[in-house]
Amino acid sequence: MSLSLEPYKGTRDFYPADQFYQNYIFGVWKKVAESFGYLEYNASILEETALYKAKSGEEIVNEQTYTFTDRGGRDVTIRPEMTPTVARMVAQKRKELVFPLRWFSVPNLFRYERPQRGRLREHWQLNVDMFGVESAEADVEIVKVAYGIMKAFGASDEAFEIRINDRRLLNYLLHKHLQLDAEGAHKLSKLVDRMHKMKAEEFLASAREILGEKTKLLEEILYVKSLDELGEKVPQGEGVAELRRVFEALATAGIKNFVFDPTLVRGFDYYTGTVFEIFDTSPVNNRALFGGGRYDDLVGIFGVDKVPGVGFGMGDVTIRDFLETYKLLPEYRPPVDVYICHLEGFLEPAGALAGELRQAGVRVVEDLTARKVSAQVKTADREKIPFVLVVGEEEAKTQKFKLKNLAASQEQELDTAGLIKALKKTRE
Ligand code: HAM
């Protein structure tokens, strides 16, 4: 049997053109995160399995992790998310770190999922998190970073929607309003988390199994569109004041495309306050683009004093689908400024010129073959390299070169200093 040419199921190979788009996405992430003063961190892809068992949630630990026993008998998991790792890092150096912390990272994560649109087994995820601020202002800043990233990608407000809820409110509704015990509340929240992936009748039938007669109460609150509307049905709820603060601050910041969504749960058990998810308004991408929330108890599981945290994770797969849908991806351009061709016998002066240009910071490819000049130029064109020049007897003697812009079919004669200036200018 011959070896497969395919990458491992649910993973991707990044040929240079794919890497170009990946780098573009990472570049926008980094630029916006840094514009808010977030510092980059990283860690290993391997963690002890116990880390995820502590707080991530059953689905992810039991069904979605790549877990193995190492040669020393340790139970090891390839990270399915970054939040437990960053919480561990914060807990470890809690005494030395200067709070509040604003941190970001772009880890690759692994989840054993059924590969489908928007879901793969390996993805890269921007994580933006703030530690040490308990008030709603931190939640607002985190949503602002998320919004800022969408704007930096060129998305219009109409193209996406920020759905917001609060775990305190959700818990209040489950425990006090619907009067469920811990087990019932857990079951119902997992069901609500999945409700948009099910038919309405199917959802209600399952809800009835947990709630019985009280399903009517649930139906009343599931579809409300605002906190005021919820207030008419449920007199007083925890988390409402915090949500109002978040909504007001977002409106003050000029962000309009957010809605209150009482059905938003988010999968992880560690969330304790605000939760939010960004959705594409186009039906083509019918799952969350990304999401996050507040988790005030995660750092504390390591046996240190509590440190409140809030943040989000944004995957490269879903955002790339979004950018493709809205034609927001830039045109592919290789990271090369000029392709130097040469006539027979002039490889050496061509190499000398390439060296000088590189010294000055220009990105240069030298054609090393003995092919005809037309074939050399064709390679540059196929590689989408914007400029070419040819070194022959005349050029070697005069040190003047004809710089040709392939797409525009324009030519300029320049000396080395002129070449450097012109080529660097095209990058601005
Ligand atoms: P999450 O909702 O599991 O949250 O993932 C966040 C985002 O990562 C998703 O909305 C999606 O963009 C992307 N993503 C997740 N799984 C996959 C997959 N299998 N394939 C492709 N993309 C995927 C978290 O992971 C939280 N730890 C985020 C967080 C950070 N909360 C607070 N800080």
C-alpha cells in the first residue's frame, strides 16, 4: 500500500499561498491586540490531562481531547484550548506578575471533532485575556478588542452580531426561576447550549423531560430580545445590573451591533459572568465565529488566591470562512520584491547586485538556472513577483538596470541606489 498524500484527518497543510493568508490573519490579530497594550505569551502544546478535567467540561475532556500516556506513565493531553494553560501560568507567578495583566497568544489547538465547515481537528486560535479586574469595564474592553479585530478585517457592522449573556443571570433563571437542582440545571444548560442545532420541537421535548410543567416558564424567557422584556417576565435577576453596565458602555463606545441573548450558554464550565459570541449574519456560516467570557474562579483551582479573568478565543478557520464570504481577504502577494534574471555568463554580477539589494533590506530572488531570459521572466510572473530585472553585458558595465513592473508592463532605468528606493517604496 502506498503512503497517503493527504494530511492527517482534520488538519491542513499550509502551502505558501495558504501561509500568506494565515500570516495576514495573525498579523491583524497581533496588530489589534497590541494596539490595546496586550503582551504576547506562549506555552507548550502538551499539558497534564488533569488540567482539563478540573474545569473545562465533560464533552471536551471525554470526547474531544487527544490524550495519551507518556513513557513515564503520565497522563498527557495535547491542548484543546488555551484558557487552562494561561490560568496555570498566571497562578504560578501570581506573586510576581503586575496586575491587571493584558495578554494574548495564537496557539494551535487540537480537538478530536468530526471535521466539517468551521470545525477541524487542528486550528489556531487567538486568545485575548485580561486578569485582575473584577468589574464590567474589563468585559467591555475585551468585547471592544473583539469588535476592533472585526473592523480591522474590514467587516461592516451589518456582517456580524455580538450576542451577550451572563452566567449569573442564567444560573439565577435555572435555579431560582425554574427551581432546578444542580443536576437539572446542568442538564438544561447543556441542552440550551445545543438548542440552535436542533429542531424546536425536539428541543422542547427534551426540555419537558427535565422541566415537566415548568417548560412553559422556560418558553416565556427563551425568546426575549432585551433585558427590559425579560424584566416583564422575571421580576429580578442576578447578573442583570452587570449586563446593563456592559450594554451601556458598549453603546457609549459606538458599538451598535450587539444583542442580549438569554439562550447563549457557551460550552465551558469555567465561565462565571459575562459570556459572548460573535455570529456571522450571513446564513452561510451558521455557527459562532468566536466567543469568550468571564471566568473568575479558574486561577483559584491551583490553590492560590482568586484572580478574576475575562477573554475570548477566535479561530482561524471560522474567520477565514467569514473573510472569504465577504471577499475581505487581500490579494495574494509573495514576500518578494524583485526577481533577478541574467544572460548567459552574467550570473556572477547578478549575484553581486542581489547581495547589495539584500544588504539594503530588499527581498530578492536570483534565478540560478541557465534558461533563456524569457523562461526566467515567466517564472517570476507565475510566482506573482511584482518586479524583474535582467543583468547582461550592458548592465554589468554601466551598473544601470531596467526595472520592469510585470503587471503594469512599465519599465524604469535605475542605478543601484535608485533600485533600492523604488523597490522599498512599493512595499509601503
Ligand atoms: P471555544 O468557543 O471553544 O472557546 O472556541 C473559540 C473559537 O475557536 C470558536 O468560536 C472557533 O472560532 C474556534 N474553534 C474552536 N474549536 C474549533 C475547531 N474544532 N475547529 C476550528 N475552530 C475552532 C474557547 O476555546 C475558550 N477557551 C476561549 C476563551 C478564551 N474564553 C476565555 N478566554
